[in-house]
Amino acid sequence: MTDRPTRLRLPAHAAPAPPPGTVRVDDALSALGTGRFQVRLLLICGLSFAAAAMEVLVMGFALPGITAHFGLQGSPTPLLMATFIGMLLGAPFWGLLADRLGRRPVFLTTTVLGVVFGCLGALSPSVEVLIAARVLTGFAVGGTMPVDYSLLSEFLPPARRGRFLVLLESFWAVGTLALAALAYGLSVLLPPEAGWRWLLALAALPGVVGLLVRAGVPDSPTGCRCGAAWTTPARPWRWWPV
């Protein structure tokens, strides 16, 4: 044994120690706490989450009308799987892009694409076009959901993240109930052969509302590429409401 201090060699790519007077992002978030801003952000992200639920589940409600309209004889599996295949491709693509460009631009872009491709599916002249439109819709929705999680959690103190993310999950049920009510209302008003187009179009419209309310949401500290340590004055975010 020796009393000489042990020297540790850090890898060449290791980040340098933050200078004195810096505060880590999580420490700053804990000091700021939660308030009206986080509650409003929960409602905004929740609206987007409910809209995503409607887009993901809409084909199950629209399938009888699609089958009657196009006279489908085979298995409807490709129609039901199309959205999920798009989500499988979109989630890693948009996730990596959000790490590079920030949460907010991806947050807005995926919403626009989800509305466009959702409405395109409602205008499909053939089953093949409809399947392609649903894959593209799923590709957009696959980015909306994880970015919603990231944006909300990165504005929350660590101690409150679990509670808020559970509340965010509850909006999936809101979207499901809204879609079921919409499908029932259209089934009363229109025959299935015509109602499925209205159902796909109306299921995409909540994304427009989400886009309008999202426009005023700033990017998160991580999305701003602030890094793990952050020098904080008395008010680190000047746009942060009291």
C-alpha cells in the first residue's frame, strides 16, 4: 500500500469539467420548479398525443367502409399494418434528427406532415395509394410521439417527470374516445362507402389545432444544444413565465 494519490486517466473524448459558477440543467430545472408553463406544455403535448392516437387507430374504424368501397376480397392486413410500418421507420429517423436540429423544428414538421399525409389518405383513388399514404402518415406520427415525450420531460424537474409523463399517456385514451365518437357519428350520417373518407380527413384535423398551439412553444434546453452544464444568471430562460 502507498499513500501516494492515484492518478486516473480520462479518455481523450471525455468532456472537460465545467468552470466554476456553472449549474447543471437538471439543477436549474429543479430550482425553477413547475408552474403554469409546464401545465400548458402538458396540455399542448397531450393534444398532439391524442391526435396521434386518432391517426394510429383510425384504420380499424374505417376498414369496413374501405372494404365496401374498393370491394376488397383478400386480407386487410396490409392496410392495418401500414401505419405501424411507417412508425417503425419514422421513430429512429425523427429521433436522430431531433438530437441534431432540436426538438421544436421536428415537433412542428412531424405535425404538418401528419396532417398532409392523413388528408392524402382520405383522397386515395386506390388501395395502393391508401397504403402508401398510411405508411407516410405513420412515418410522421412515429416522430411526433417520442419528440412529445422528450420536449415535455426536458422542461420538467427530475422529481416531477414521472408524474407528468403518466398524465401525458392519459391523452391517448382521450384521442381514442374522440375517434370512437367521431366514427359513430359518421356511421349514423353517412353510408360506410362514403364515411371512411370523412373519417380519415377529420381524424387528421386535430393536428392542425396542435400545430397552431405548438407554434409558441420554445425549444427545450437540450434541444437548444446547451449541453450538460449551463451557466445560469438569476433568470436563465427569459421567456420562462413566472
